[in-house]
Amino acid sequence: HAPFDGIVSNRRIEPGSWLAPGSAAMSLVPLGDIHVEANFKETQLARMRPGQAASIIFDAYPAMDIRGTIETFSPASGALFSLLPPQNASGNYTKIVQRFPVRIRIDGLPKDLQGRVLAGMSATVRVDTSGVQE
């Protein structure tokens, strides 16, 4: 039994296969908590706050404008968590604007998109920062 509702993905076994204790049999993609992780430049974060409204347009469904809300900001840049973080050992300093993951909760999918928005899809995200001063 799974601890939450979801869709089975990345199944690694077939009926009748043996599975060693502790081995992963499959991945389970949750259905209830749908969110988008948008990577914004650090220069864009100054006027963003949790609770702000966002507009999400998935590349697969360009005619659908989905509403969302900023939930959280990553505590570090995406580069810090990467498998091979960039290191500048040459002694030359080049300033590179970093990107930070921002988690945006989808406030409700239209009925015709339920079950069709899949993990890993690309999207364009816009955040309403009107009324926020730096």
C-alpha cells in the first residue's frame, strides 16, 4: 500500500520477478500536491514573496493559463546543489547571475488538464510583483 495517491512510474520489476529487500520496485508520482519549480534569477527575487500570485503556462498546453501561488524559496542556488558545482580555480572572477528554485503551488487544475500535467513538463511562469517595494 502506498502512503499517498499517485501514478506508478519507472517500474523496475515485472510480475514473477524477485526483489531484494530494500530495493526500489518503482517510483510513485503524487497526484495531490501539484507544484512547479521555477528557476528565477537572483536579480528577480527582490520583489517576490510567499503568497504572491503566479501565472503558469505549460508548453504542452499554451492556451491554458493556470493560476498558482508562491510557496517557498530554495535556501541555496541551483548551482550549489548540482552534481558538479561550478568552480573558478583560474583566479579570474566572472560574476554569473545565479538561479534559485522557487516552488509554486498550482491552485487548481481545470478538469480537462487533471491527470495530463506530468512531472518534468516545461512551463513559463510569471509572478505578479505589483505593489511590492524592494
